[in-house]
Amino acid sequence: MKKTVSLFLLCASMLPGLSSCKKAANLPATGNDAARSKTVASSNAVIPYTWDNVTIGGGGYVTGIVIHPTTANRMYIRTDVGGAYHWDGTNQRWVQMLDGISTIRVDGMALDANKPDRIYLALNDGVYRSDNVGQSWAKLMSTTYNGNGDQRWIGECLAVDSLTSTVIYAGTRSDGLYRSTNEGAAWTKITSIPTGTSGIGVRTVVLDPATAVSGRSAKVYVGIPGSGIYRSTDGGTTFTALAGSPTSPNRMQVVDGKLYVSHTTGVTVWNGSTWKDITPSGGAGKNYCGLSVEASDHLKIAVCQRYSTFNNPLYRSSDGGTTWQQMNTSALPITKTVEPTWWPTSWFSSATSNIVFDPLHHGDLYYTDWFGVWYTSNAWQTGSVDWTTREKGHEETVILTMAAPPSGPALYSGAADVFGFRHDNINAYPTRLYNINEGFSIAYCESSPANIAILGASGNDGTGTVLATSANSGNTWTTRTLPAGVKLGRIAISATSPDKMVYIAGGTGGAVYYTTDRGASWSAATGAPVGSVAAVDVWSKDFSIAADCVDGNRFYIYKSGFLYATTNGGASWTQQNTTAIPAKNSYLFVTARPGVTGEVWVSLDGNGLYKTTNGGTTFTKISALSTSTALSFGAPATGTTTPTAYSYGTLDGVLGMYRSTDLGVNWDKIDASQKFPAGVKVIAADRQVFGKVYVGTGGRGVLYGQQ
């Protein structure tokens, strides 16, 4: 969803009493240490930017889906790390609902049958409610959830009584069950419900509105993995264990007084007095997660198994579970239509979390899985079932690295689970760069940017680390051989020759290597620091190496306050500064300024931003920014050759996205009301378009801002 913010309104709100968006910053310089001198900002402004997502399409775990029982166009999905979305039926796309608040990991959701615009979410820090389809939110209760925790794919842990909107139930991860009888204004703990397994807790709550007590549903069922199902017959005041119930229920649904349960060993139904096993033939002992009964025909049921693999079995029954047909088999084949062009054809029903019929449209069936949402308009079709993705607007990749070249594609992105992409058009589905899971380092040759190199791995601990190079922006690849026994790390390419590269192995003992034949062979460097990429997994933010943007023989490595440089393509290294700058705080980005040799900026997260213009002999502190989490250089403003610097940092106590067109003297705030609840993991400024910057997030894909 695009956001454009008025410059005048921003200035008025952030700088009360000032008619100008500029103000003086009186920041004293120490002046007593040449190696630690400071560049002092004299003014800053707020620049109106429009923000939106770079189109990728899914790529993250959708852990649940709910559809309103009586009102059309009220469908919602939740994700583990990427927020929650509502379906825009007019534009046929998902719309993110949580960009305006600080937490986006979603552990459960519930709809109000009587108030179709109302939705409840269990976020990591508590229970929230929106009365306007997710446009704004109110926090109702503080408690601890874990949207990215174990058993996040089951539920739902929240429920609203369809007899009265005043009654809400909230199962928690570690504190049992709570009930509110006044729409969430106050909550009471139900002491007869156990807390359940530590960190898992109460995961499923459903109600049977057939009978009432004091105006609310008398029967309430609560599912607790490891403890079974508890039932209340007095409107949720007291509960007792339901004898014979599955030990670990996953999802439940009440239809015509019957309780349908999918669980870790099958599917079963409680008719009020006895249990009946309706597990599909041959599927006993399997983990069934999704479960749904058609609203228009209660004999029609769909269930799905969940395993951390592809092609998890999906079943349908038209006789109440007596017999089943498994989809995606020779007996009942499927067709697949995939919107994101980069999705592999094997991506179907992977770690399937839920399956739901649309109660207003007979035969419409949805399921959610590791990478997105799938839909069929006729689940009961004979011969075959046609499935298509519903991914427009759903952006959930976790970005590990990015690179924006001076020509060619606008952007390269490296991501968890799906490797990453080449973005020729940021408003169209991209090209997947490489067929491996994790993409954590991407480099290009400054003078010949179609030459790129990537590091990837099959596991997030670096298992199966590979290096590949391409001379045509990733259209074709050559797999290279890394030095023996290494994994993870970073790669950098010479500014003038793609044959020259430097590789830093990951880990505290990671050594530095160089090649002059594009990775066909490697030699160990001398004098280089050890362990400058202290990575144990792909999540590391030690971007400690940069190639000089002019001199093809120069590379730079930062380690523990010191900058090391090579002038012979990586063969030998020397420490440049005698007076240390601070150590990295958490995130580290070493970036060479385009267009000149010897100028390097070091972004140290909580310890600020430093630059050298003489190859590292002395450093200047960019004092305007007290923190700098991420850093990148982009295209210069019209009429200049000075690259634009971008930093996600803190200026005058305000954390935000800033840009400088004068090499750090002045900084303009460009994010205004845009928030980054999925975090800022990396930024890459567009080298071809002035004013455009890409933000890699931890679950919302890549955002971009432009004037």
C-alpha cells in the first residue's frame, strides 16, 4: 500500500513552531584527534517520500486463514514473520494491515460474526482489535505470544462468541485461557484450564452456539497440544477434560453440534457422547493440520496433512468422512496456475497449515502453506481440481543482502529460504537468481556490472555453501570451487576485473582468500584479519569487506576498530589506522564510495558512522548520526557527481531513514510516517535513479522509497 506524506504536515508535527523544515544542529566537534575528527551537520529536512513493496510474491509462511461467515470480501491471513493481510476482492490482492504498528508476528486471529469489519489478532506482545478491517488497531491485553514459534501453524487461539460480540476468548502461550465479557476491556483468567506445554500453551478455541448461558454460547472447546481438549458447558466459566479426546489437537470446528478435530494422528468427530475416527484410509498415524466443513453441505469436508516437505496430502470427502479422495494423485489430478513466475512447479502444499472453505461460495477452497495461499473455485470438480495461487500483495520474504548495480538490473536481493532475485522491473515478478535456499552475499564488478558473484547455502547454518559467478547478470551461472572446509562468509569483486575476487570465510576463525581466475583456484592471503565475518549462520550482518570502486587491486576489510587494505588484489593486507574507531555494535556495513579511490564508510550500528578519505589512515566521525544500522550509496542528485548516502540511523534522537547529498554534512529524513516493523536488515540505494532506496526487511520483503 503506497503512502505519501505531506511535507508541511510532517514539518509541523516534528518541528512545532517552525515554518521551515530546516533547523540548525549544534553538535560540538572534539577537534583533538585527527583519527576521530567529526563532520558536523548544519541542517536537515523532512523529504516527502512514497513507499511501496518491490514485487516478489509470497516467499514466507502463511500460518492461518479465516473467512467471515456472512459478509463477502472479509478474508484474512496471518503469517509467522510478515504481518497479517486482508483480501481486497475488488483489486484481487492482499493488503497488509500491520505496517503501522511495532509488532508483526501473528500467533492467532478471530472474526466477529456480528461485526464484519472487526478482527482480533494475537501479536507477540498481546491481543489487538481492529474495527475497520485492519486500518487501525487497539491493544486489549498484554501477554506473550510467539508468532514464529513452534505450533504456530495450528489454532486459532482466539475466538469471539457468535451469540454476543462482548465475549472473547484468548488462549495464550504460557498463561492458560482468558475470557472477556466486555469486548476486551477487561479479562479474567479461567483457572480450570491448564497452561499446557511450556511455550506452546492453549492453541485452539471454538464455540458451539446451539445453546446459551447468560446470553453467551454454553459450550466452549479448548485445544491444548499434549493435554487434549477441554470442554465447558456453562459458558466458559469452568472446564473439564473431554474424555477420549485426541492428545494433541491441531484445529477444530463445530458444525451441527458436532466437534470436528484434526490432530497429530488423524481426524475425529465428537457427537456429544462418543468419538468417531474419520481419518482418511491409509492415513492413520499422520499429522493432520487443516480441517474445514462446507457451510452449504455439512457432509462435505476437506483436511490436509502437515509435514516440512512439499506435496502434503490434501483430502476431500462428500459423505461426512466415510470415504475420502486424495487430490494431486493419478485418481484425482490437479492443475496448477502460479502467479509469481519464479515459483518452482514443485511448490504445492508445503508444510500446509490450514484449509478453509469460503462459507459464502460453495466449492471455493483455500489452503495456506510455507510460501503463500492457494485457491480453487471448485473443490468438488470431477476429473481434476484446478488450483491457482493468490499471491498479489503478499510479500513475506526475509532479506539477507542486496546489491544495486550502476547499470543493468535495478536490484539484486538475497533472501532466506528462496535464495533471492534479479529485479529488472520492481513492479513485476522477478527472476529467481539461483536454485538453492539461502542467498547471503552478492557482489558485482563496478566497471562491468553484468559480472556478478553470489554465495548461497542449502541450510541456514551454511551447510552446502556454494559460490557461483555469472557474466550476464545471472542468466547463466558457473559454479566455482571454494577453499576446502569453508562455509558462509562474504564475496567481493574487483572494480575493474571480474577475474579478481576476495572471499572471507565465515566463523571466528574464517580466513581471507583471493583469486585471479574468477574462482577456479584460491590462495590464502597474508596479513588479513581472521574472523571478520564471525557468522554462524546466514543471518549474520557482518558485511565487513568492500572493493574499492575505482582501483581494481584495492579491497578493504574492517575488524575490531581497524581497517585493513590490500593494493595487490587481496594477496597481502596491512592495517591502515593506528587509532581504532569503535568496534561494531551489532550490524556492520563497510561501503566504498563510488567514483573515487580510497574513500570508505564504516557503519557500526549503535556505535555510529565513520568515513575515511585516505584509505583508512585516518577516520572522520559523521556526528549527525548517533547510530547507523545500515548504509548504502546511491545515484547523485541531478547536476552533481556526488553519490547520495543513505543510512537507517538516529539523528537528534529520532530513528529513521535518512539521506545525505553532501557526503554526510546534512541529512534529510525520508521515511516520515513509514514504519519498518519487520526491521531494517539491509539497504541498497538505487545507483541509476536519484532518490530511490531499497529496504530489505525481516519478513516484509523489499520496500522501496522514492520522491
